[in-house]
Amino acid sequence: MDAKVAIDVEDSPYLRGNFAPIRSEDDFVDLPVRGELPAGLAGVLYRNGPNPQFAPRDGGYHWFVGDGMMHAFHVEDGRVRYRNRYARTPKWTAEHAAGRALFGSWGDPRSSDPSVIGLDGGVANTNVLWHGGRLLALEEAHAPFEMDPDSLESRGYRDAFGGRVTAHPKIDPETGEMVFFAYAVGEVPLSSTISYGVADAAGRLVRRQDFEAPYCSMIHDFMVTRDHVLFPVLPLTGSLERAMRGGPPFAWEPGKGAFVGVMRRDADVSTIRWFETEACYVFHVLNAWDDGDRIVADVMQYDRAPLFPNADGGAGAPSWARLTRWTFDLSGASDVIRSEPLDDLAGEFPRIDERRAGLANRHGWFAAQRRRPGDVRADALVHIDFATGRRSVAGFDGGDCVSEPVFAPRSADAAEGDGWITAVVWRAAENRSDFVVYEAQDISAGPVAVVELPRRTPFGFHGAWRPSA
Ligand SMILES: [Fe+2]
């Protein structure tokens, strides 16, 4: 490696502790179980996250840019087997052959090896979906990357969706469609062009259409209801001009205003109506649904975008997310989003019983930050029953941290929320991880099963439950 760009792997906080990558691809079978795995729990929890193959070439390493690694927890007959594999992307393959990192952080051409300039630098590290009979590893700005659902062997990019797809498509539980978007598409980097797309239940592209946003924004997630789709354009702005001046490509710029574009799913993008709200940021949406002439969306709202600098490059102020309800009035009376807090705990990674995606939901879960608001290392799981207003908390002590909660239904036709919550917990004192299972509506009673891994799995982003049969 060029000496002037070689840095110590410990330079980034995202390479320390349980952010640090693991170096093995393993198969563990019949893992030790404390408690009892429910007899009806049969399927796979897939979890995706960054696991950089090599030390970075520059000081810009960020949690978001490490090579993707898929972790699969297969549950069957009261037993669990675990497998993890890298997403062998073109970037991973080129770097593996070279025996070192070739791409700069965020694909920065200034710190990339000349041999990879212009090559695909996707990492497939953010989310995972089971759709159309395929396991898709997803990331912010590339096509979905397909992996074998059992062996986790990499099958390569699935270029069936007309280009890039962000990490958070929604699967319509009634039609099986995958509804998705991409932002900053087109030839010019950091453009304000957004793509809206739909694939049918078999994974065939049936629609993809571009439109212009008020400005280029990092749009991590969006909302889809039975009848509508909503695009948040919030002022974590992208600017090529700023980046060319040596400033941050993405930065907090509240003066740009905050907008959410709303359109009917069956309409043309020219019909998008832009609602406004105060400057804020949202990485993740719990759910959204139609309610007569209103749309309701529950989101994890920050006062300002975390993890990113101000437009002048200065460090941003701390910020954390709280569950917040947005209401959109479709009657024409107002273009202002009504916003009301639903809970006071700082949190992230909100999830529902996915069978209610786009429909009114009674139950929601998220990972909370009780002791360190804004720190992604969550120390509690939270369940909210929106019908009763009851909040239940399962806390972790001693520095232990918990992943996003993922719901597994008791059966295909079980009532909403009737099932289990699955998650992965990092045990700080042992520097090891557990796969945990809770009764979904009784998490404060503690886990019904704790499955011990012989080593840790690094902090990751999102997971998906795929039931057997
Ligand atoms: Fe996400």
C-alpha cells in the first residue's frame, strides 16, 4: 500500500470494539441454548452489516462503508445453526485478489488505487430482503446483490430493477409487490433526481419513473401505504459542488427546508404533491397507512441529521431520534405535516409485523438508547402496543448492546403481533454474541431462549425473518 495513505485501522471509532470486523466465515451447528426455543419457531433470521475485509486506505472510514457480511441464524426443531459469509461484490473480489483495500472510503477517488477508478464500489451491507424467491442484500446506492438463501454464496448483482435501489424497499403484504426508490440517480453525481419503482411479486420490474426533488438529499427510507407512496426530502443535502471545494459530500443544511412528496401509487410522478415540515431528519420509518383523506406515518425523527457534519464541515450537534407521528391532510386544506411525539425514549431501527406494512398497525418495536441517547449501540428493546398505549422495555446492562428487533409470526395466519421478536445481543464482558428470542408482546419478561455463539457478530444494520415453508 502507498505509505502516504496507509493508516492505522484503529483510527476510526467504527473499527473498535464490536464495530470491528471479524475475520472468519463460519458454520456453527447445534449451538447451546439457554431456556427453550419455541416449538413453532422455524425459519431463518438474516442480518446484514459492515465487515471491512481490509484496513481502510484513508481517514474517512465510516460505519456505512464497510464490506457487507450476511449472518444467518437457522432455527428448526428447537435448534439453531449459524452461518456467515461476505457479500462477494466486485469490490470485495478485487480487493481480495490484491490482498489489500483498493477503494477509498465512500469510493473517494483521491484515496482509491488507480486500478479501480470507475469500477463498481458497492458493498451490499445495509439491509436484507426475501422477495420473489430471492435473498437480496441491499445498500444505499447500488443494485440489490443476490445471495443463496442457504449457502449464502454470492450470486452477484441482480440488475432486474432498472438500476439502483436503496436499502429500504417495502414489500406490499397484499400484492407481494416490492415498491422501491433510488435517489441521486443519473449521470451527474449527487443529482436531485429520484427514481420510483415497482417490481411484481415474482421480482419482475413493472414500473420505474424519474422525477426531480427540491434538492439532493440523502433519502435512506421512505413510506408506502396501500394507496400512496411518500418521499422524504430532508436537509441532509448532497452537493457535488461542495465536495469539489473540499467540503463534505453530505451535510446538514437546515435552511434548505424539509419536504415530503406524496403521490398515489397508481399515478404518474408528475402528480406528486410536496408537503412541508420543520427541518428534521429521519433515517427509518416504522410504518405508514391511509386513513380516509389522511395519511399517517410513524417515523424515528431527529432534530438534525446525526453522524454527518454541517455544510461548512464543522461537527454536527448531537441528535437522537424519537418515535414521532406525521399526519398528512390530503383534503387540500394544508400542505404542512402535523407532527406529534409518540414516545420519549431515544431509539432507532423501528420494526413492525411486516404483514401490516402499509396498513394500520397495532404493534411496533425498536431498539432504544436509554443511557446514551444518539449512540447506535442500543441498550434496550421496546414494544409499543398502540391500541392500549402500553410500552414494554427489555433492558440490557453491563455494556451489552442489542440489534434491531425482527418479528417472526407464530404462523402465517396468526394475528398481528402474535409471535416472537428475534435479535442479536453483544455481551460486552465476554466480547461474544447471543441470538435471543422473546415473546413479541411480553418482552419485559425476558427472553424465552438465548442461543450462545462462540464469538461475536459485529454491530450491523438490518435483518429479515424468512419462515420455513
Ligand atoms: Fe436503514
